[in-house]
Amino acid sequence: MSHKIKDATIPHIPTGARISRWIGRNLIRIYAVVAFTYLFIPVAYTFAFSFNDSGKSNLIWKGFTFDNWKNPCGAPEVCSALANSIKIGFLATLFSTILGTMIAFAIGRYSFKGRSTSNLMIFLPMATPEIVLGASLLSLFLVFKINPGFWPTVIAHVVFCISFVVVTVKARIASLDPRLEQAAMDLYANERETFRRVTLPLVAPGIAGAALLAFSLSFDDFIITNFNSGTLTTFPKFVYTSAARGIPAQANVIGSAMFFLALAIVITGQIVGRKRKVSA
Amino acid sequence: MGKIRTPYLLLLPGFGFLFTFFILPIINLAQTSTQTPVGGGDTGQYEQTLRFSNYVDAFVENKEQFGRSFVYALIATLLALAIAYPLAYAIAFKGGKLKNFMLVLVIAPFFTSFLLRTVAWKQILGEEGFVVPTLRNLGIISDSTTLTSSAFAVVMGMTYNFLPFMTLPLYASIDRIDPRTLEASGDLYANGFTTFRRVTLPLSMPGVVAGTLLTFIPAAGDYVNAAILGSPNTKMIGNVIESRYFKIVDYPTAAALSFTLMAVILILVTVYVRKAGTEELV
């Protein structure tokens, strides 16, 4: 390991201190492994029980089978719930990313009257418990005689995703080197060209990250959805309602598949990002 | 160029949306909270009054659940901080080439629905799981002790579920610390603990504040963990609001409870942020 060599080449540290340092360093590595194990125990459990030959209730291990993976839509409602979650997640991501990115540019790029109020307006939805967001929106929909369902759920998701998009994109804008834009201007790019050819490509990874975050927040949301979706079933809602009578193993299949899919997307994204950096 | 107008034009659509679907609902919630049932009407029929005693009634009736929500949320937040801080520290300072991969691992459990993971905990800690029989065989817990349907399980579930919300902001601020400041502290004869207390911790305070808020706020309003992992004795205020809305159709009480919850959280957050001295939050 490289750190051992580094330690060995530093002459003035006494042996005792070196050993305790080594333990100290590895202690925190060991700790990280334990913490990650803790994080992944239920994920591993969910994955393992997706192979359970369980019939209706997936509580006790009854034997190994691939059947659930071959037929993930085998249990009633699982796939329609999943389809609803994906549709809602896609629309909520689209709207919240557009609206949130615009706000992030306004707050991150300009100093204007009302900037601190704008920051407060972004912070408030994050400081409001989900149950209050969900319940208050439902009250509003009821006043206007709008039935809870698909679009109310999309709207509700956009409300809580916007703030997270703003925060993520703003952080990216703040980390930009202003000299890059100045250089573009020096090379006779006008404001619009500078934005399109320099600023936007540089902020793009932040926007992509924000969109991914928005989608996962929306896809996994239960509380706000439960208030505003009426009879529409989303995937988390399906899990919640079937928890009492036993969740079919197909739900585990979908949960595990989503996990591996998302992991693949994120890792691919990182590799592509790194290659781009190297070639640039 | 309308330079002065540009930021406002950029803000307009988003803030228009937030005003309509966030501010207006909150105002509406405030109105609903003082409504009175229509005399002789059906359940769920209310008229607008200024019945502020709804708040008193709602609070007195549910003060136990209120207290429980804040106590559970506080314990879960402290536990999550204790677990996440060394983890974030390990990723930031010892991650090396694996840093980005480890960050992905922190977020990765999110992608398996958090409800599936909570149900998984219920089964792992339940009678059919492997934990309870093992602990019983080792004599650590008695035969009648169960781990699920308890305050322990609810707090544990919340700690687990909000751990990434704690870890990510902690990582962000620890990662920004220049390792040379720690070396300088060591050069000035500070031991590891002193360096942590006087250098690392103060420099990571923004992350501590952001992480604790992102954990405490959703935890205080949560009802999923209590519903899946708890018992009637571990009901939180979220469970009460939920059942007032859906089962009892008592909108004014639900609204009064929601409004109180929000107000208490906002007050706590303001005091906390002032005390911690971190102004730049978002």
C-alpha cells in the first residue's frame, strides 16, 4: 500500500507513533467497511429475497428460484405501480430541473434586490416536513375541487424537488472559474455565445446531477404522494399498502433491478466524465 | 439589454409555481386549521371560522405524540451524526482513488425503495429474522423481548433511512478542509483529539448544521418508520396527522397539527442556525 511506503520514508517519526498512526488510519478504514455493511444489509436482504420461492407472502425463506426475475410483472399491480412512478418521476424531474436551474442562475449569477428573500423561498420548502407539504397541497386541491391523482402528484413532486435542484446547480455555478467566461468575452464571444459555448457546458454536469437527484427523490417519495395521489398507485405506495399482507417477491425484483440500473448509470456517468476531463 | 430585469425573469416561472403550490397551500392550511364542523352536516363538512381553540385541543390531545416525534427525531439525528461523521471523514481523507465510488455507495441504497428497505429491517429484526434468535441464544435479550414494534426499531429505522442525508453534507464540508491545516495543528503539538476539536470540527460545522437539519426535519414529520417498525405506543405526530386526514376526515385538527409542527420546526431551525453561526445555508 502506498501509505506504508510514505510512512517508512519519513525518518523523524518514532516507531511507536508510527504504529499507532497506522492503526488509527486503518481503524477508520475498518469503520468505513462496517458502516457500508450497515447501509447495505437491507439492500442485500431485499436482493436475496427476490429469489425466494415464496408464493404470496415473502416473509420466510422457502427455496431458491429465478421465477420472480423471469416474470417481474407476475404479481398484480406491481408493474402498473412502477410505470406510474417512472412517469411521475420523469415529468417531475423535467419541470423541476428547468424551473430550478433558472432560479439557480438568477441567484448564483446576479446580485439583485430580493436575493436573500429568494434564498429563503428556496430554503422554506426544504425546512417544511413532507407531511405538511403533502397535507397543505391536498387541502388546496380539495378547495378547488381538484381530485387527487396523477397531475396533482406531479405538481407536489415538483414543489419539493425544485429546492434540491437549485441548491445543486447553484453549487456548481459558484465553483466556476469566472476567468473562463472572461476569456470567452476577450475572444469576442458575445454574451449569448459565451453562455451557450462556455457557461452552459461547464454547468451541465451540475444540472445532470440535479436531475438525477430529483428523479430519485420523486421515485422514492411516499408521504407527499400518499396525500396527493388518490387512488393512483405508485411503487412506494404499493409496497406500503401491501406491507401488511406481505409484499410479493416481484417487488424485491423491481427494487433490486432499480438499484443495479441506477448504480450502472451513475458509474457510467462518472467514467464518461473522467474520460472527457482527460481528453479536454 | 434588460440586465436589471434578467434575474427577475429567470425567477418568475419557478417562484410563480412555488407561490401557487407552496405558499398558497400553507395559507390555506392556516385557514383550514380554524374551521368548525358544520352543525348536523356530514363528516368532512367544515365551515370557515376563527376557532383557535382547535390548536389547544389538537395539542392537548396529542402532546404525547408531539413529544415523541421530537425526542425520536433528536435521538435519530444524534445517532446518524455519530455514525456518519467518521464515515464522511474516511471518504474525504482516506478515500483516495475510491472517493467517488464510495460516494456512490452512500447514495446507492436510495435506489432500492426506502419502503422496501424499511420492510426489510422489519423482517430482519422480526421474529422470523436471524437477529432475534441469535441474540436470544447468546442470552443478550430475554425470550419475551422483541426488537420490532418498539421505540428502538423506530429510532433505528429513522437513523438508517436518513443516514445519507447526514453523510453527504458532512462529506462536502470535510472534503473542503485543507489537510495542511491538520498538519499545522500537529506541528504545533496538538494531539489527534485536540486537532479534531479545535480544527476539524469547527471547519466542518456547516456540514454538521446542514446534515442535522436534513435529518431532523424529515425525521420529526415522518410516519412511515413508526407505521412499519413501531407499535401503537410509538405513534408519532405524523401518524396522527395522517389518520386525521384519511381515516377520521378531521381536516381542521390535521391542519392545526401540521401548522404547529411546521412552526415548531421553523423556530427550532432558526434558533439552531443562529447558535451554530452558519448563515449561508442554501
